[in-house]
Amino acid sequence: MTDGDQSPQAEDLGTMTFGEHLDELRRRMLVSVIAVVVVMLFFLLQKKTVMSFVFGPYDRMWQEQAELWRAEQLKTTPAELAKVPAHLLAERQFLLDNWDKIATQEKIPGVDLELIARGQGFRLPRRLVTFTPLQDIVTFMIAAILCGIAVSSPLLLHQMWRFIGAGLYKNERRTVMMFLPTSILLFGAGMTFGYIVMVPNALFFLYGLADADFLLGVREYFRFLFLLTIALGCVFQLPVIMVALTKVGITTPQTFTKYWRQFILAIFIIGALFTPPDPITQIMMAVPMVGLYLIGIVLAKLVYRNKLKAEAGAETEQDAS
């Protein structure tokens, strides 16, 4: 047997005592924690930047609703305006004249623009509500920690791989590296899709259902944003899971093709579980999942074909020997 054909059992991984494993784990964790803390401290000094990023989906939803309201006001005919009381007509004109200040949250001394807007029928607050004194600062600190973890993630993954990879055989390391980069990219793509598309549209729809003033707390909004983006990041792992199941022989692409109706039904059920109870956002989540499912079938077929070729080649070599 040549060195290139060395079996996993014959591959020398080295030996470490239990205490040495603990020391190695402690060292990797210490480096990871220091990295997260350093980056987190940087973000703790950037409250405005961090919270602007957190409130980004809400701000986009507010801008869309505000532009719709403004467009409706500009369509009002002179005959309709003649029926509006003089003080409300003056407030309406004041809002239209100071529209840029409202959009940029610029304050006008002695004037409550949101109160005037509510009197004109626009009930969506420009800012989220803080129901307790600590709600805003706690949300900011959690967001700073998550930003620290996200920015430090390349180093964290490297440290984790250095610890885990040392205990894997060469073929096992090759398999992990085959799926890990794609899995990370898909997770990031899912979170980005949730942040840019899903969260603003879900809020947009929920505001349309509200009959009273739309009061959304900072903590509730942050929880909604976090859970929905994380859920979409996990959902976007579907092609990787399908390929992995095919690679290890648990299933075949024919199974995914045969039971496609059941899988599509399951996808829409998952979409209903992870989104608000409205058909628009459920469809917005289910459609990408269906696309990912189809991509997963194509990739699973390629992997399965290569697997069959490798097995046939191994049998041919065994017969020849």
C-alpha cells in the first residue's frame, strides 16, 4: 500500500492526553473570547452606527409607508380639501412643507411632528417605543455583542477548525471543507435576505392590519428581527443538507424528486411557522425555499453521479487486482 492510499485507520493523528486536550481547548477559547470582547468594545463606542443598522428594516418600512401617505395627500383634489377644517389643512400643509425634516428625524423646536402626523391620519411613529428605562441600552448591548461575534466569526471559525480538525482524518477534513464554506455563505445569504426583504415587508403588512396606533417596542422589534433573520439563515442551509444526506448515503436524489409534493407542502408549513400570520410574508419565505430545494436536487444528482462513478472505479480496481 502506498502512502497516497493510506487508510484512515493507518493515518497518524498524534496522541494527546485528556489534560492536553483541555489546555488546547482553553487556549482556543481564550483567543476567541478576547477577539469577541475587543470587537464588542469597539461597537460599544459606536451606538449610533449599531442602532442605525438594527433599525434599518424598520426605517425602510417607515419610509415606504410615509411615501404612500404623502402620495395620497398630493392626490387630494381641491374639492376634497375644501371640506377639511382650516386648522387641519394648515397642519397638512406644514407636514408637506417640512417633509424632509420628518424623513431625517430632524426636530423643529416647539413642534411635535409625530403628533401632527397622527392628527392627519399617519399613525406610524418615526421611532420605536421604549417601554422601560433599560430597554434601549440592553438592546444596544446585545446588538454590540452580536456584532462582535459576527465580525470575529472568521477568527472564531479558524480557532474551532484548528481544534476539531486536528482530530479528524484527512478524508473527513476534506468532507467538512467541502460543505463548510458553502454552508457559511448560504447562512449569510439567508440572513441578508431576511434583513433586506423579509423584515421590512412583514412589518409593512402588520402595520396595514393595525386598527390603532402602531406601537412597537425596541425589545420586541429586535427579537422579531433576530429570530426571523436567524431562521432564514438556517432555512437557506437546505441545499447543503440535501447534498450531505446524498453524500453519506442516507437518501438519493430520486427520493427528493419522488416526494417533491410533500417537500413543497412542508416548506410552506415551515414558512407559516417562522413568519407572521399573513400570506404575503409566508409566500416570500416559501418561494426562496422552493428555489433552494430545486437547486438542492440538481446538486444532489451531481454528487450522486460522482459517487456512483467513484464506487464503480473502486470495484474495477479491486477486480483488476
